[in-house]
Amino acid sequence: MTGFEDINWALIAPIIVIQLILMVTALIDLARSEGTNGPKIL
């Protein structure tokens, strides 16, 4: 294992931040929606 020292965080960090923002937005949208095409909780 090389560890986390070798990871280029300048490239990875923005992707993680965008992913978190999209997940929070999706969960808020899911909580606010009246009807869904299937169960809310899988």
C-alpha cells in the first residue's frame, strides 16, 4: 500500500466536493417530492 501521500488531491478534491453537493441535492429533492416511481428507500 502506497498510502494517501501519492494521490494528487488537487484533482480528486473538486470531484469529491461536486459529488457531495449532488448527493445532498438529490436527497433534498427526494424528500420534497410527493410521488416517486418506486420506493424512496431501497
